[in-house]
Amino acid sequence: MISGRLHERLCFPEEPHTLEAALLWLRWERNDKMKKFIEEFKEFALRGNMMDMAVGVIIGGAFSGIVTSLTDNFINPILNLVTGGQIYSLQDWMGFASNFISALVNFLIMAFVLFCLLKAINKLVDIGKKPLAAAEEEAPTTKVCPFCKSEISLDATRCPHCTSVLEEVKAVEEKTEAPAAEAVTE
């Protein structure tokens, strides 16, 4: 069996000497680059400002449907009526209103679906962040001085506020706990 380091040199040499070794090296390098590319794209796509821009483009496209419907179904018929180009019946006006309401409902459905989608994406992103936050909360970096009750570093041996020696406090606490522990065992 070939050792790991030797296997790497044979399969992925600095300068491949055989065609098979060269193909293996190219395949490995291409996979590595593809993984990096996918990771970079994922980071780029899930950034907050990128998501905001995507929402803006989609909502803008849906809103343009409302504006188009408004001009086609209300403004143009009113201009035709004022200029005498065409006279519309009540049924025509109801059709115009129906088309506009349809465009408005389409916009609201698009906005709701987009809202639900972004809520799910944000929840997935937050799931990855919660374990890191929990790990940071479990490891405190400060403690409270028993004399002046100010917050100090965990590895401090003397309080910077009241200048009390903190190692003596530990020794005193251990001495007071030891007789109490002996009394409990007796």
C-alpha cells in the first residue's frame, strides 16, 4: 500500500509526468476551484444587501404591472372619452376595473410569496448563527470582584478598581469551604 504523502505526489504531482497523472491533477484542481466558486457564490447571494436588491427588482417588476394596468384600463379610456375617440359602455368600464383589480391581486400575491420566501431564507441563515452565539454565551470572559462588585477579567489576580488581591480570596474561600465540607461528611 502506498503511503498518503507518496500517493499525493503520484496522483497530484507538481509537474505531472504521465497523461493519467495530469488528468487526475486537473480533475482535482477543477473540483477544488468549483467548490470555492460555489462557496463564494453562496456568500454573495445570501448577503443582506443582495437580498434587498433582489426584492426591489421583483417588487418593481410586479408594480410595473399595476402601473401598466392603470394606464391601459383607466387613463387611456378616460383620454379617449375626453378627446371623443371612443365611447365606452358600463360593461367596458367594469371590464377595465376587473383588469385593474386582477393586476392588484397579482401584485399582492407576488409580495406575499416573496415575503414568505425571504422569511424562510432568513430563518435558515439564523439557524447557522445560533450555535455560534450559544457557544459564545457559555464561555464568560469576565467575573465580578467580591469586594467592589465591579466587572473584571477572568484571569485577573488583582482588581483594577479597588486593587484587592483576588488570589487570597480564592484561598480564603477554599479554607472556609473545607471545614464546612468536613462537617457535612461527619
